[in-house]
Amino acid sequence: MSTAVPLTWIGVVVALLLALAGIAGGFGGFCFALVLGAVGYLVGAQAEGKLDVLGLLSGRGRG
């Protein structure tokens, strides 16, 4: 059994730490931290192969 931290959660932690560095305070800073946390989760999930971000962004395609 592996005890390593998944890349998804490492991405979330890194993004939240970056958010703390950029927070000016108040509700705007809270929303900024949530957005960066979500982006970090998506990057980590893409790196682990759990999620195909490009597939989600491209949609169904044409035709």
C-alpha cells in the first residue's frame, strides 16, 4: 500500500499557498483562493491521469 500523497492534493496545496501569498483580504481573497485551489486540483488530476482537461475543454467536437 502506497503512502505517497497524490499529485492532485499536492496541486491543491500549492495553489492554496499561492493564493495566501496573493490574498488582499475579505471575500475577494476567499474567492481567489477557491479558484486557485480548483485550478490546482485540475492540474494535479491531469498529471495523475485521472482527468483529461483538454478533452473537457474541447467539447464534443464538430460533425
